[in-house]
Amino acid sequence: MQIFGDSNSGNCLKVKYTCDHLGLPYRWEEVDVASGATRAPSFLEQNPQGQVPFVVLDDGRPLAQSNAIIWHLAEQSPLVPDDGYARARVLELLFWEQYSHEPYIAVCRYNLVYQGKRPEDREPWRVQRGERALDLLDAMLDDREWLVGGTMTVADVSLVAYTRLAPEGGFDLGSRPHVRAWIGRVEAALGLRPVEARA
């Protein structure tokens, strides 16, 4: 399997995390989004959506969109529940992550880390929605260790990718103890070096 991804992207890293956790063999193809590589004709020929992550499966079939990819890769594994309702809850969170979480947390991080903006220069409405998403996530984790059921699922993998990097976007996780504890659990389960330890 080939994974076309940008190592600076949480959306791409969630695919890597899933593969590494499940022991799936792959070849990582680094794509520099900032340089316009996803708009190159050769890339668009394979992936007309012009986005990463993008995978070419072992049998040659293509698949795009991070949460669709990790759902497909994790089918028949403990990361996807057997129970129908639990599966629907995981899907609910995958949709929520892309619509109500990632557009705010990830974009604010991009503004600060890659555009060099100051925290006060972030769009107020985007910050407000990011804060709301983190508050809701903290409330979800008030009485549970994992987002759905008693074990880690692709919902945890998907949401941890950018949540663990939220401070880089100017968001404070100090007042969200359930989120911080959950990040630690997911990092440990995935074998990730804690963000705080990165240098």
C-alpha cells in the first residue's frame, strides 16, 4: 500500500497511526502540500480531489479522505466495533471531527505554526468554535476512558491527531483534564511520543 501524505498534517498522520498500530505494511510517499505538489497534473491524475492523505491499496484501488481511509483499514479489527450502534457512534464522531473540530483546531495551528501569525490574529469565530469543540470533547470524556465503548476505536485515533497539537494553535488544554488524560492514553496505546516530550 502507498500512502501519499504530508507529515505536518494531522489528517495524514492519523492514517499512519492506524497502519502502525495494526501492523499494516505501507510505503509512505511524502507530499509537500505547501509547495503545490497536490495540484501537479501527475498527482491529480491519480487523485482528482487534489488532497492528502490519499492511498493506493495493495490491489491498486485508490481511496481518499482520512476518516474513510482509517475506517476501511481498521475494518475487522478492534478499532471498529462489531455492535451496529457502537459503529454508528464511531461514525458520528468521525463526521463531527471533520466538520466541527478539525476546521478550527487545525486551521488555527496552521495560522500560528506555518503562517507565523500571533494568537491574537486568529479569526475570533474560528477560535470560538475550536474552544467549543474542545469543551465538548472534555465533557464527552468526563465519565469514560475512550470515546466509544471500553476500548480505543478509530474515533480516538481520528480525534487525537489534531487535539494533541491544539496548543500549537493557541488552545489551552490545561483546563480540560479529561482531554489531557485521554490524549495520554491514546498516545500510549499508539506508541506515540507525547507531544510535550517532542523537541
